[in-house]
Amino acid sequence: MGVLVIFGSESDKPVFGPLMEKLEKTGLKARLEVCSAHREPKKLAKILEKSKEKVVIAGAGLSAALPGFVASHCDKLVIGMPVKSNYSGLDALLSIHQMPKGFAVLGVGVDAIDEAVAAVELIEKGRKKIVIVAPEEEEEASKRFEACKKKLGELGLAFEVQEGDSYKDKKAVFIDFIALETVESVDPEGQLVIFVPVKADSDKQDALKMAGLATKGIWVGLGRGENAALCAAKIIGRGDK
């Protein structure tokens, strides 16, 4: 499969250096490009056009437009990695996670090298089906759950609905809805789980909580059940629909 790793600046080497080492140690074929979405958009577009890799890890700090730019210029699954900069990387995390509808971008925590590599390892092992974890009786989570199912239906993809958040099926990519009001931590249990945070009326404290939760697992933005569906489709190799 191979992984294309793109970071926005040479100043990010304290992050992408260990990331490339970790990918190499795990036996994952990876190629590094350093290119800024803001300063070198044409060069970046050409890199993506020529790329044969199916997955991109895109890392950036400050305004962190890189993962979104990548997703808008190619049909690859993007794993966005916020790099610690101002506000301890919170600005980068929010820029990466809060994609509009229609963008297949997964986000990890700030400088979360291990989580990004673990996700790529699991993706490379192959996943055959999509399992959505049914949320408890909570209006906002149920709304996002239905949006996720609708998008999978539009893509023509079958899926299973599971009660309870135990991730046992090693052939599945899971989608789980996380209520920010009540959940204090998540555990993917070594499985491939896309977490969707949900809350009807979020505030700045929820942003800080999200930064803490994102230290584990892979995420889409607040309420983005549709984007979780798009990412899951790409993971099982059906993202070209």
C-alpha cells in the first residue's frame, strides 16, 4: 500500500523524524515530502497528482491547512497530525479535525505519532466491513448516527449495527459516537475505530476536552458522521464511489 508522509515545514522535523523511524521499524513503506499548503500549493498539488500511495499522513501546526488541502486535491485517505505550536497545538488540532462535510480526513492528537502509525498498520492489514456502534438514547448522537447510515447508503455500502462498544471483529472498521458530556476517555482496544464526538451545544471547554480525548484513537470532527462514513469507505477500498 505505502504511505505518503507530508509535513508543512522543516521545522516539524522533531515530529516527522521520529514518525518516519517508527514507520520504518514497523515495516511500513513510507515516503516523505516537506511542502507547505500555503507557500507551495502548486508544488503540493503536483506531489499528490504523482503519488501512488493510498494513505497520506499530513502534519502541520499553526493554521494547519495541509490535511484539508490534501483531501481536496486527491482521492486518498488522509490522517491529519496536529503539530504542537501555539496554544499547545490546540489550534492545529481544531483546524485538522473540524473538516466540512465531504472530507475524508481522520485526525489524531497533537504529535500523536504512535496513534497515526497504529492506524496505518491496521488499515494495511485490510478491513472487509463497516460496523457502526449504536449510540445510547441521546438525541444528538442518534442524529449523527442516522447521518452516517444515510451516507453509507448513498455510497452503496453495507454495514452492521452493533450494540455496545466492545470492538472484537478484527475484519471490521468501527464507527463509534462519543458523547462529550459524559465520556472521559476512549480505548480502541487495538482495533480500527473511528470516533465521532457529539454534543448539541459545544463550547470552548469542549475543545480542550477534545484535545485530551484525541490522544487515543482516530477521530473526525464534532458531529461529522458523514465524514466517518467516507473514511470507512476508503479504508475498505470502496472510497471511489
